[in-house]
Amino acid sequence: MASSAAPASSKASSALQTRAAHGIALIQGAVEHRLEAERDQLMLWVPVALGAGAAAWFVLPDPRGWMAVLLFALAVASAALALARGGRAPVLAAMLALAVAIGLALTWARAERVAAPVLARPAIAWVTGRVEQVEPLPARRLTRVTLAVQAWDGEGTAPTRVRINLDAPAAPAASAGLARGAVIRVRARLMPPAPPAVPGAYDFARVAWFAGLGATGRGFAPVQVVTPGAAGATDVRATLTRHIEARLAGSAGGIAAALATGDTGAIDERDAEAMRRAGLAHLLSVSGLHITAAVGLVMWLTLRLLALSPRLALTGRLPLIAAAAGAVAAISYTWLTGSQVPTIRSCVAALMVLVALVLGREALTLRLVAVGAAVVLLCWPESVVGPSFQLSFAAVTAIIAFHEHPRVRAWFGAHEEPRWRAGLRAAGSLLLTGLLVELTLMPIAVYHFHQAGLYGALANIVAIPLTTFVVMPAEAVALLLDMIGAGAPAWWVADRALALLLWIARTVARAPGAVTALPVMPQVAFGAMVAGGLWLAIWRTRWRYAGLVPVAIGAAWTVATPVPDLIVTGDGRHLALRGDDGGVAILRDRTGDYVRDLLAEAGGLDGAPALLSETRGARCNRDLCWMARRVDGRVWRVLATRSLYLVPSSELISLCRRADVVVSERRLPRGCRGRWLTLDRTTLARTGGVRVTFASGEVATVREAGDAHPWVVAGQQHAREAAKGLPMLAGWLSMLSVAGAEGTQSRGRR
């Protein structure tokens, strides 16, 4: 019996193995069939994998995680090549895994290569340095100067590169020599690069790390020019900017200067905010739109002028000459506007388009976008987590993928029809493209800025042609005619067009529901939407529509994410509390616009927050605020300090014991602890800003335990140094409070 059972089990096992092998073969065959149908699209995934590797370095917290991903990717690549027996799938898997490893390794290496000393604590020092960049900000009456430090008269390790704001009255005194290459000496109050004030806010410390900035601050007059700067791009930019702003007043001049030189300092902050809310902020930064307009204008003029010569026209070389002129225009425009990374990226893309045209190839394809993205990621891998890279490449990818679709080509391609129908068809194409771009960019805008515009597509339908075909040509003609003193008519045209552009921005920004504010988007939801969008854009067969699933999951996750109930800044001075009515109120009556906007955005509020001292359910005096928030039937009580003045310790400890959450910018007495959470100076030095959701009990912090990114490590050192350097008076007051100053009278209450 046993001997007969063994062959039976062996046969069953063999049958199962055969079925499994057959199933695997069927799956491999189906995958190979899909990949064969998509063979022209496979290489487009290489820059995606590069970007995924770079993003993994930012998402994972420490070298152990980075090394694990690096080794796993190399293992996958090796295994895929070792087990490959023909077909595209193993080769594709090996290529993508290797690209992930390269992207992560490049980002890691670049973070180490750009490492520079970071100021440990706020300081006032004399700084002598060579000017690397000068940015006039006339709307704020400031001039921003970036210095390579040569001499440092201050405490601690000297940063090698600093950025200082100079008052406008101080800068003109030195403007004769304040140019790139100049050596200046200035006394300044400097601060370490700031981490995000609250979870999900802008991380300037990360940006400063890759820019090599060790400190930022404000300089005091007078500015001593030790060695004047030599003439160069900075002088040309400054001269051209001043010339444009002299011809056009106010924000119109600022926008015109931004289009020509990239300087946005003369744009009024209210108008800049209106442009952002209307979805037109991309017009203010020199990018692909501006490079394309400049190259197109130069090529058109070159062709028209050289075609006047029959001899040249008959050679057939005019397109080649025009392309060369366009390349020179792209490079010159990039140099003139300061050679910023987004501009360089757009210049590279424009040059690749010109090369494709010269070679007789189709210029605007996803392969061009992929090559451009790969070049940027290889040179600046950290740009993958920045909004500029994401917005620009997402928009271009969406436009090209949309117009490459066969049905779209059939709808909006060339037709034998009357002009009025062709015009309607072109308008429909522009409208649908605008809507698609808005939908594509919306997740990125929500993730980075916590806002999504609703009318941007309609505004851009008018604003982009107005800027491309009226403002920029009129400005170029005006600058040329100014050489003979006849540019006034062209300046008038540019001024009227810019006035219309500003009217569109202000009108759209004021429209009800122009901007929808949302809370911080979860990283996983954002990643799902990005992955689904890339799947939709890159593939060409019907399985591309499977990308709608992660997009829908990410969107639903984002919408379902609850708004935070309590937001506390990293210094403990400011907090925002959501009331029972859904409104957001802030702690301090005197709060700057920046902090107000920051807390409103983090709380998913479009508009100005209210004051806790004027909110029902809150009791505040000059020193303390007591607030109650009802969530799911439970009342959460929050106690926050509003000043550094003494409060009788017995009263303070009694209030703390009744509160669920206690928030303070100072070190609290030992017995002053909230029943659920205490956020005082000691705790916030470890966590940074905090976001709390009462219903789920979730507490999100800026600093995560074990985060070993270099700018985070530098920030933690700054926090420790700041704790050591606390004013003696504050420490003395804290000790008095702990000892129990029962006789101290509380300040007057409201």
C-alpha cells in the first residue's frame, strides 16, 4: 500500500509542477506579447526609474535604507540578466533596476559632494565675500546678494556661502561695484537655513543644502565694496531690468522684466499672489514657454529676412541657418536670465528640438521628453522632488501624450473645412489641452502648495497666447527700437497687453471658488497618482487605462484625508486650532502674514484665519489661551502660552493637569504636563513642527526619529546649539516658575 501511494503522490506533485510551469509560461507569454506591442515605449521608463531611485533616497530615512534599495536593485538586475532566456521582460527589468540604483547612488553622491558648513546658531557677524549673484527686489525695497565667504568675524564655523538681503537705500550706495565678482564687506544678522515650520511646509533647509547655502539673513548699512565687480551677465541683466522698469511702471514693468531677464522683484506681492491663484504663475518664471517663444521669434525673423535673398532661398539651407540662430537665441536667453536650473532644462529641451528638426525627425515626442528628463536627473538628481521639475515635465508629457492619441489626432488634425470650423477646432483643442494640463498638475499643486486652482485652464487659454504673441514680441520690438529712441509705440502695446494680463489674473483670483485649499496630501497617495499618470501617458495599448486605478485610489485617499485639528510651529510660538465650525484660528493676535498664510495652508483654509482670542469657546489673556474642541463626542482641551512672562506655577500646573494638550515655546515646569500630549521647547526641539488629528490620534512631526539626511542632521545640531545658547534671563524665569512664584500676580485678563 505504501509503495503504491508513493508513485501516486509523485505523479500528483509532478502534475502540479507541470501546471505551475504552464501557468508561468502563459504569464510570461502574455507579458512578452504586451511588451512587444509596446516596444517603442520601453525606453521611456528609464528616466522614470532614474527618478524613482532619486526619490527613494529622499523618502527613506537613513543609509541602511538607501543601501538596502541599492543592493536590492543591483540584485534584481543581476538575477534578471542571469535568468534571461530571450524576450524583452528580463532585459527591461534589468535596465529599470539598474536605473533605480544609478538614480539613488547619484543623489546620495551629490548630497555628499555639495556638503558645506551650516551655521550652528543665529549670529551677528562681519562677512567678507565674493558676490556670486545679485537679485534686485524693488517691490520689497531689497537687494538679495549671494556671497562666497572669504572672511568671517563671528562665532562658530564659518559657512562657505551665504545669502543676504540688503535694504534698498543701502544697495544703491554700493551699486556701482555691486556686481558678480565683486568683493564686499557687510555686517549681517544670519540664521541657519530653516526647516519646514510645520509638516508638509516648504523645506528650505533641503534646498539650501543642495545650493551650498550655509546661512541666510539681513545685512546692515553701510555695505563696503572692497573690490568692484567686472562687467558681465549680471550687469547686463541689471541694466536691462532697470531699463524695462523705467519704461513700464508697477507690476507691468516687473512682469516685462521677468519675461526678458528673469527678475521678478518688481512685481507687487498682491499681483504675484493673484497670478498664482489664477494659475498664471508659470508666466513669471523663465521656462519652456519663454524659451520656445524666443527661439520661434528668432527663427521666424531669420527665415523672413534671409528669404529676401533669392540666392540664399534657393540653396535650401535656410531652415538649417534658422535653427542655428534659434540655438544661439536659446543659449543667449538662458545666459541672460541667470542660467537657473529650470531655464537650463528648457534650453536643453529646445536645443534637442532644433537638432531633431535639422535631422528631419519628429521634434515633439515623448522620447525627447525622456532624454531631457534623463539629462536633468543625471546632472541635478535632487530636482526630482522639487515642484519645478515635476510641474514642467508633467505638463509637457501630458500635452504630447494627449496629442499623440490616434483619436485626438483624428479630431484635431488637419481637415479640409472652412476657416471658421478650423478655428473652432483649434479653440476646442486648446481648451481640452488646458483642462488636461490643469488636471495633470492639480495633484502636484496640492502636494506642494496645498491648493488647487479651478479656473486656470480658462485663464491660460487667453493668457498664454497674449504673452507669447503680443507681450513678448512687443517688448522685443520696443527694446530694439529704443536703440534709436523710437520704442514708445511698442512699449504702449506691451503696457496695454500686460494690463489685460493683470486684469485677467485679478478677476480670476477674486472669483468664488478660484482656489480650493486641501490639507497635506499623504506621500503614498501622491506616489500612487504619479505612478498611475505615468502608466497612462507612456503606454499606448489598452492596458494603459489600468493607470486610472492608482490615480483614483490616490485621489480618493487625498479627499478622505482628514484636516488637522491642531498645528504647532517648530518654535512653539504659533499654533492653529480648528474649531467646531470648521474654521481655523491662530494663537497670537500679532502674527506676520507669512505665518498666517503658512498655518492657513497647512490647515486646508483658503483665506485669513481668525484669532483665538475672538473665537467662541476660547478663553485668552495676554499669557495663556484655553480652548476646547469637540471631536466625535469627546472634548479635547488645549492650553497654550502666549508670552514669556511669569505665570504662578501652581495655577499653571493646575491648568496643565486639566488639559489634554499643552503647547508652549518655553520649557515648562516638571509638573506641567498635558494628559495626552505636551509640546514645549524641549519636545519641539526634537520633533520640529507638529500636526495633530484628534479623531485618529495621529501626531505628525517635521523631524522623524532616525532621519539621517544631511540637512536634517545639521538642523538637529542647530537645535542643540540653540538650546545651549538660551538667554540667561529666560532660564532664570523658568527656574523661578518651577520653584513656585505663588506671589506673582497674573497679568490682566480680557
